[in-house]
Amino acid sequence: MGFCMSVRDVLSPFTAWKNLFLDPVTIRDPLNDRPGAARYRGFHQNDVGRCIGCGTCETICQNGAIDMVPAEGIETKQGDSGLRPRIDYGRCCWCALCVDVCMTGSLTMSNAYKWVESDPDLFRFTPGVDRKYWDDAERGYRRPEDHRLTPRERAHMGEMAPEARIGSFDEIVHGYSIEQARLEADRCVACGLCVATCPAHMAIPDYIAAVRDGDYERGLRLLYDTNPFSQICGRICTHRCETTCAARHEGDPIAIRWLKRHICDQIPHEKYLEIVGKPAPATGKRVAIVGAGPAGLTAAFDLAKQGHSVTVFEALDKPGGMTRWGIPEYRLPYDIIDREVAVIRSLGVDIRCNQRIGRDISLKSLRNGHDAVLITLGLQLGRSTRIPGSDHADVRKSVDLLRQARACEDFGTPRQAVVIGGGNVAMDIARTLARLQKLAYGEVRVTVTALEDFAHFLADPEEVKEAGEEGILILDARGPQQVVVEDGKVVGLRTWRVKAIFDEQGRFAPSYDETDEQFHPGEMVVESIGQMTDTALLGDALSEQLAWNRGRLQVDLGGRTSESWLWAAGDMVRGPDVVSAVADGHRVAASIHAALNPMKERQ
């Protein structure tokens, strides 16, 4: 066989000489000088200052390579569990799902991949806490900006348009459909930070999972395990849980309040009684509760389920406390309160209305006829600014007007009104007056003046937004100086610009710019600067015996006063907030139950 070689074949070895003077493509020291690619998924990094310890990374890891552990120097606080992720590289497969799901973006991966140790236990470490040479590496895998495992925005909640709602007291918010609720529930990563923030410690991730699964009976059971006012809280809760939701770090927080309402709306009311269950066998113990608000009725709910005989005494003609008499119907319809009360009554709780302590029945008789007495008074009295002119008959308190409006009493709707205050109650009365004006006169002429600037407003942002949409003029940083009276009639309010609300020691001491004065016309001025409890029912003798703390009854952790037979809870102890009152009701019920069954509790 012949052999033939071309010229190209002869010269081809020499063509390599052209590369002689080029930089080498090999690495001289591959053991020590071989960096990973710019987006290589190497060892983990964690910015522990940004991390909130939500545990989402632990939940998503299919290999069980992440454990949330306490970290020295990192404290548990609201919105931060105090835990940080520990990585086990014996299990990690470098899939980076933990990085992709991290809500705060604190967890990343460096492009470092070399780590030599003789002790295998060292390959379990807490990034950002156990210092490593790659902690400050700029290269490595980061979640792309547009890459998220859950939607950033919450499912839209439908509501009445401003022009439709201003002439009506119908409920504004429509509630989620099943499809909307499941979309919103799918956004929850079940981190559980919300549970710690909720005063009642409701099982939030679990009932959201019930929405996702479509198991509404399980969801309702979970709600009523911790909150017998779930229908109400699903509408008007201050939803502090949402302020610590992990999802807020990359978009909208989960609509926890609306999902609670959604569960309640899906179950027929007759089914509630079956789901809530029946009370335990009777213990023979009797408890009297003064006040049929959220704290009192929650305590009644718990004590009745434990088998105690409970009687609730309410001064007004219907139960519900400030939820009925202090919150407008466009936020909380009457029938929702009635349904909530019906569940509590179904457990055998005896609610007696039009029973004012000190007039119709004495505290002494309650003490003599019961094994324990609990008082849960609301904040029925409004506070006064005490500025010149504030003693005029047309200077009213917001709590009084809201109660009258709920009772459909005619208190003389003003054509023009000025509200002093920037909290939710101020928004409630301003929006109530606006509706009454629209119905009576066809126009809205309400002005709200608040000490705080908008950045520090006390009212919920949604309340302020909706009030503005309804034609209410809201002025921030205005301090009331005088109710102006001419010819015996209120004609408006004079205010100065607020320079500071607190002094250098943090005490309430507003200072003003007197050159910036405004006059706000109105034939009625409404003070909405806070509320207090009417404790006259206690009587002078008992008031002297009880211990007080800055005008509030002093109680122990279980709500027991300095008198062993008397407990106190709710707004009069904790301040105005429905879910906090519910939590207080649970706490005091547990204390009373333990006092009534001391031997059983020790077993």
C-alpha cells in the first residue's frame, strides 16, 4: 500500500510555533489559583443583619441540609426569630433553591469551592456567623432580580368605589373569591414570624394552608382554637402580623386578615356550632364577667368550654362592646357581631344586657354569688383637649358620636365639621360624618387636623387613603389652639403648625410655630385624641383598695388584681385593640381556671 503525505501534513507541526509568545491558557498552580466562574454556586454566604430567621430556606431544602439554629449575639425580636441557617455540606447539593426563595436576599453563594478540613463536623457551619475566607467574596450566585418563586403583589381585594360608598353605610370590602384566596395563600412560605407577632398567637400558616387546600372546616377550627372573634378580626383587626411577614421584604405582605375573613365567609353559620364543639362537663364553678366586649366574651368562651357556668353583665342593650358601638357599620356590619355572639351563647354563656353594675346590680352581690369576678370595661369616655372653647355644647367626643350613630340616634348632623385627631377613631368619626352629610345635604365638608405629620400618622394608611378618597380634608402637623365661638355658636377651630410633639426627654410637650396659624370653619368640633375607662362602677371603697398604675388597674400576668377575687382585662388594662383584647381574654380565663381548679392544675 502506498503512502502519500501532503505539504500541509508536513508543515502542520510547525504552525504551533505561532502560539509560543501568547499567554498560556493553563493555570500554573491549579491547587491554589483556580477561581470558580463568576456565578458559580459555591459555599454559602449570609448577611446576618438582613436575615430575619424566617426559616424559608430550611423548609424548601429537600435534602434536609439546612437547620435554623440560635446564633450568638443575635436576639429574638419582632420580625426576627433570632435563628440563622446552618448548612450541612454532607447533604447540600448546591441547587441554590435556598437562595432563590430567600425573602430578604440575605442568603447567597460565593464562587469559592475549596475547603480542606480534617474534621468532618466542621463542614456544618452557620454562614455569616462562623467566619470564612469567602465571606466577602463578590462573585458567586445571587438570585436574579426578576427571579422569584412567589408573586410580589397580593391578590386584589375588591371594594366599593368612593362615589358609591360615600352615600352608604354598606360594607366597603367585598372579600376574596375562592380563586383569589388560593392565589394569595400560595404566596405564603409558612415562615411563622406572624404567629409570634399576633397577640393571640393564631396558627396563621396552618389556616392559610387550609385555604390553599380548600379545607375550610379545618381552617375555621384552627381560627376558633385561638380566636372566638375571628369573623370580626377578619374585618377590622389591626393585622400587626402583616408587619412582620417575610413576604414584605420583596413585595406586599400576605393578606392575612383577608384570608381569615375568607375562611369565615365560606362556612354556613349553622356549621360553626358543630365545628366549635361543646363544653366540657360542668365543674359547678360560677364566674361573673362585667362587660360584653371582645375580652369579656373571649374569657367567657374559654371558661364555658372548660365547663364553668358563666354569666356576662352588659350595661348596654346589645353585646359586643366597642366593636358594636365604636366601629362604623361600613367596616363591621351588625350581623357579623351577632353571629360571633351567637357562637359564644351556644356554649351556654348567659349574656344579660341592660345590667349596669352599681345601678341594677352591685359588685358585692356578684362577688357573693360567684367564685370569680372579671371586669372587662372598654374605653367609653373621650378625652378633652381642654383648649379655650372646648367646653361648648357643640364640641363633641368621637366615642359618643360613634355610639349615637350606631344606635341611629339623631345628634344633629353638622353641615361642616372639624375633627381633632389622627388615629383610627378620628378617621372613623370623620368618615361617619361625611356619610351623614352626603345623605343629608348632598356634599361632604369634614376637615381632620392631626398633631402628627403624615410620616408618623397613628391611623392605618388604608384608613387615611380611603378618607381622602371620600372627600375628607386631612391636615397633618396642626395643633389645636382654640375652638372659636361667635354669638354663642361654634364657627370653627384655630390651629398652629406643629414644630415638635415631644421634648428632649421624650415627654409629650408640643411646640408650635405661632406665625403659621390657620382657621378651619365648622359648626361642630369633634375631639378624638384618646379614650379612657369609666371606673365609677367600682365605687370609692373598692377603688381605694385596688392597686393602680398611671390610671389603669394594676394586674399580674394573669390579669388578677390586688383583690384575689377580682380579675380585669381588655381595653381598660391593655388599651384599644380587638385582637389584643382577645389575647387578654384567653390569658385571664386561664388564670381564673387555674384558680378555680388548683389541684387539677398541679397534676
